[in-house]
Amino acid sequence: MPESMGRKFRRLLKEEPYLFTGGVYEPLGAQIAERVGMKSIYLSGYSMALHNAWPDMGFLTQTEVARIASMVASATTLPVIADADDGYGNALSTIRTVQEFMKTGVAGIHLEDQRFPKRCGHIAGKTVVSLEEALGKYRAALDTLARTDAYGAVGGSMEEAIRRGRAYADAGVDSVWCELSNASREPAVAFAKAMRETHPNLPLSFNYSSSFRWHQDPNPFTFKELGELGYKFIFITLFASHAATYATWNAMDELVRDEEQAQWMLEKMKVGHPTESHHVMARVSHFQELEKKYIPGTEERIKSSAGFDDHRMH
């Protein structure tokens, strides 16, 4: 029997000193991550919202996110962890959310303990539901990654985050993630130390958030250091999104300024790069081979027409 994606992800958490990845928001980003050597995929909620031109403030629906998750999971052989926000309602809504995401083929989801409408953990104004309500959701969800926003929420504290983290672990979640507020070492160390005291074998998760401006920190965490603290799954939620928006902004700005020469320069920059051909990135050759195998007359049709094939770049 082939290994399920959930088992594959759990095995990686046990085998690797730490598992890290950059958040993506669509299938091609997941394929690129796999091709460059990533071992897991993180499907970022903020990135999905942003690339639909919304902020991460609860605007995307469960069905929209599940649809994207299904396409991403189908596009890669790596385990995908998907952002399922707050479960899109109460504990009963969370049961259906889990059922819908199970159909997508993702390895797992994470759920947060925010009050609806949820928001990015680094947007001011977030509030959390009661511990009892959150526990109901996590028990209903069975296998999941539990995120607590109690540290930076209205009236929150590290003590409350630890209390919730331990309670969620007792409820049987696969991993606990405390959403922190900045790059400071002390909160991350305090949470990890407290969790290790009571749940030494539970893998913790860490959001290496772009909001923290790591490059400005005089002594930023390394992934290795986080792994040694017990943070076994480390993800940069908006990594692909920041890379894509930066590149697109610059390219469009150059097009406005330089007109056709911007296209010439882009083509020159990409010569020899793995992304040079959009046909290669789209795996056209693979599907042309399937055409040849299953559709009569394909080989002659391809040879007698102009365009990209195994022997002609276009």
C-alpha cells in the first residue's frame, strides 16, 4: 500500500532535524518548490488571499480554499500542509472543513483559535475564542496542526499561549504553533521550553514570518537553532508571494518605462534558466507524449505543424 501524504509528513518530521519550506499559493509554485528540492509544501492562507486581491482577514471561503488546495495537492508528490483558517465556523463547521480537505489530498491542515472573522496573526485587532470552544474544534478535527494566537491577541499573554498549547496537545493534535509577534528570541524560547516540559515528543511548528524583518535583527534565528528548540516544521508563509510580487512589480514597471525593450531584457535574463520556456514549465512535452500514446495521428499532426515539441523550442 502506498504511503499516505499524512504518514509521509509525519515520517519527515521524525527523520529530519527540522523540516522547512516556503509558502506557496498555487500549483505551479508547488511544482517549482518540488523541482528545486523542497521536501514539503506549505499552502499559505495569506498568499491565497493576496493573490486574489484580498487581505488575510477572513474573505476567502472554505470552498475557495479547498479548491486551491486540491489543485496544489494534485500538482506535487510532496506532502502539503494547508491553511484552513479557523475551520470556517464552530466545531461542527470544522468537521465538514476536515472532510472537504481530506478529499483534496493534502497531508494536513492547520486551524487557529481566533474568533471569526479571523485575520493574519500579524494584523492588529485579532481576538481568540475561549479555550473550551477551541478545544471542541481540535477534538472535532482529529489529526491537525493547532495554532494559538493567544500571545498577541487582545488581552493575550505568553502564559495563556502556553496554557492553550498544552491543552491542544492533550486534545491529540499533531503539532502546536504559537503565533508570535516579532523576531525576538525570548518568546520563541519560552514557548518551546514550556511545551518540552510537558510534551517533550510533540513536534512544534514555527512561522518564520516575513512580517518580522529578519534581516534587521542583529541575531536572527537560524532554522537549525529553531529545530534544536523543538520547532520541527518551519515555514515562511509568504515566501513565494513576496518573490512573485517583487518580480512582477519590477517587470511591469520596466514595461511601462521601456516598452518592447522590457520584453527583450526579460528574455535575455532568462536564457539558460529553468524557467526560460513557459512550455517546459507547463510540461507540454509530457502531455504531448500522452497524446501520442492515446490519440491516433498525433505524431504526424505534431510534425506537420509549427510550434513547440521535443525537438523545437518555441
